[in-house]
Amino acid sequence: MKYGGCRGRTRGAGMLWTCLSFPDLPLAVFARGATRETPAVVASASHRPDVVAVNDAARKRGIVPGLSIAAALALDPAIAIHLRDERAESHALKGIALWTGQWTSTISVEPPTCVLLEISGGLTYFGGLEKLLGRIDAGLATLGFTGVIATAPTAGAASLFARAGQPIVIEEDADWARKLAALPIALLDSAQAALDTLSGIGVRTIGEFIALPRDGVARRFGQALLDEVDRARGMLPDPRPPFVPPEHYHGQLELPAPVDEAEALLFGIKRLVAELAGFLHGRGAGVTRLRCDLVHEDAAPTSIVLGLTSTRQVEHIMNVLRERLAREELPDRVEAIRIVSEETAPLGAKEGDFFPIAGRDGEAGAQLFERLRARLGEEAVRRLELRADHRPEQAWGQTTMIGRAVPALNHRGLSPVRPLWLFPSPKPLGADPAAAEVRLVSGPERIETGWWDGDDVGRDYFVGRNVRGEELWLYRDRGGEWFAHGVFA
């Protein structure tokens, strides 16, 4: 992205708008998934298609916007040609707006190529205007978009500067009106029908238009043109339709060429995951269930569903996806990639410690667990969980579910106690534990349950100690027989 230009003091109570303009958006929706640049153009959808956008590699071959596709092929027969997809452009612009939600909640999409942000409220939090614009600039490069960033006291002025290709930053009223007046009148939407007439009377810039008598301009060209100029100058209110983000993120990236190796998809996937992270930052949330669809031309999409501990860390999500892709066998070449956040959850703030306590933060352990599951398979990695059942052999089990806390085993001050080690099956001791050299220490504790599911038990449990000093968990059944059921650590 490009940004820079005139600077001044920020107005205390005023608004400050930043416009992100993407003149090459028709090409970016195809090119952002490419790992390297090859000559490519976007063609208009018409009977005699023209070049709408070109990349640097094509421009070096003499191909420029406005050239016919036939002429472009004459200059480079091997050039890649993409048919313009305005629906994909609109979707990409909304994806950028979603991503910018991490910087401000006041966002407006200005089709076909601009996103407007009101940023005055977050300048202190993000370390000032220069740092904020630098972060936006670096983030957009990560998403795979290039364009112009312009900042001005009004939304209309910021939009005009950005669409004029002027990466300007104006924070004070002193000089920005003069710079606005130097812009071409052709940038104004309301002036399009009157450009020939205005040019005929020598009016080519906004400043020259402002110098005309207002009453005569209103009669000749209509009030709408005057109002558009006045809104840009801050003389009239300039309400913008707010962008309302959806509940879930849904991003799609068209690949410039079909891909048949899973590893080659990671570059494009990271673009979408970075966009997802911005969306989650804006909502103060993390993703807990993520779906990655690999779209094929002649086969049903390959869907990879990840269950995650609530996170928005790009590197962690990418690590898990990388492990899953390594195990995936693709039925056909991949034409596009979709990322959908099926479930999200609030991401709670963590308490800071002057001296960190080891073991308090389980995030690293959860991330390791998710990577192992992705690498080894859903059923390969398990963990223990406690279950609500009084029968000791059924009071625990294994689970592959994630996102659920494992209850801590803490028996201090509680009665009755339980051993950490249960035998696979109870060991018979006969009718008298003394004959097996076991002395009773405490008990009994009666467990009588299970009548509702056909596995009825009736037992009296005791703690005993054998001649080697081991503490055993014993029980006597209804028939008077004794059994050793477990050993205390």
C-alpha cells in the first residue's frame, strides 16, 4: 500500500477518516493466491473484451489497461487472462471491511474499490496515527492487497485523495482544502454527466468548479454536484452507510491456476486465516470450530473441519491446518479455497503476573493437543475425563472432545477419598481380608447404585494396608466376599 504526504496536528474533537482504495482489485481477487507473479490481465465481460487490470509482469511487456485482449495476446501469447468477476470483487471488499474491524467499529464500504474507516477514536490506543497506518499497511500486504491509503478530516476528501492515487495524510484544516481543490473534477460521481460541458468552460479541477457562481452552477448542473463538493470540504454532513459485519466469517480465494498438491495451498490459506484473525479481533472472540473447503472442478469439495480451543492466532491455526493437509488425499485439483468460522467464542482477557507462574496458562498444552490430533487423527489422541457415576469403574473414561476443561483431581479435605489406580478387574481376597494379610484402616463407605441400567452393584468400601505398607481400596459385596479394587499412590 501507499500512504504518506502532508501532516499536521490532529484536531482535538474532529473526525479523521482513512480511505483504503484498491484500483487493482479486479486482478487482486485472482492474484492474491499466487506464490509468484506471472504475466496476467483481467478482461472485461463483453463481445470485444478489453484489458481492465494488469500486473507488473504484464506491464513490462507493454500491456496496459484499455488495450484490447487481441493486442495483449499479440504482445504475449502466453499471458494469463481472467474474466472479470465483479461478485468476487464485492466479496473481497467486504472481507477487507471485516478485517478492518480490529481498528475501528465505524466502517463504510464504498463500491467498487474503497473502504472507509473513521479512526480518530483509536489513535491513542494504537500508538498514534503513523503507527496505526503502518499496521494497516503491513496487514493489507499480508492479505495480498495493494492500493492507496489516504487520510483526511472528511470521508469524502479521504475518498477523493485515495481514488486520485495520492497517499496523503492530512490531520489539520490548514492546508487540506487547497490540496482538495487541486484534484480533478472527474473524480466526483455527480460530475460524470457534465464533464464535457465543464471542460468546455475550462473547469477541470474541484478548485476551478468552486470558483464558479453557486447560483448559476446549481441551475446549470444541479444541486447534487454542489452538495458532493460541500460534503468533501466539510461544509455539509456526510453520512455514510455503516458496514454491518456478519455473525460468522466466510472467506473465499480463487486460485490463479489449479493446484494438485496440498502443501502448495498453504500460501493462499494463510491469506484467508489472516483475514479471519482481523474479524475475530474486531469481535473480541476466538474460533472454536473452523471449516476449510477445498473446491474442485470435477469433484465435491474436500472439507477439513477443525475443533479448536478458542483462538485467533494465525500461526497456530496454520500449524493445525498444515498437519491436516499433510494427511489429506485430494480427489482432484483445487480451484478455490473457502474458510468458514462455524463457531466462535469470547476470548477472555488474561490476568498479567509480574512473576509468571509455571503451569497456569494451559494454552500451549491445548495447542499441542490440537496439532497432535491434526497430525495423528481424531481418534489417536485422547484424554481422561471424569463422569457422573458412583460406580468406580464407570466414573472415568477417555474422550477426544476438545474445548472442555478436564476436572482437577484434588481430594484434600474431602471424604471419601479415591485411589488413582484401579485394577482392570477387582482381585478376590476371599471371605476374610485378614487371611490375605490385609488390615482394615477405615470404612465402610457404601456404594449401592446402577439398578436402572442392569449393572446393579452393592458394595461396602474400606481402606486397608497390607504387610508391605501399601494402601489398598477394598470392598465387600452382598455375598460377603472381599475384593481389592485399587491402590493408593
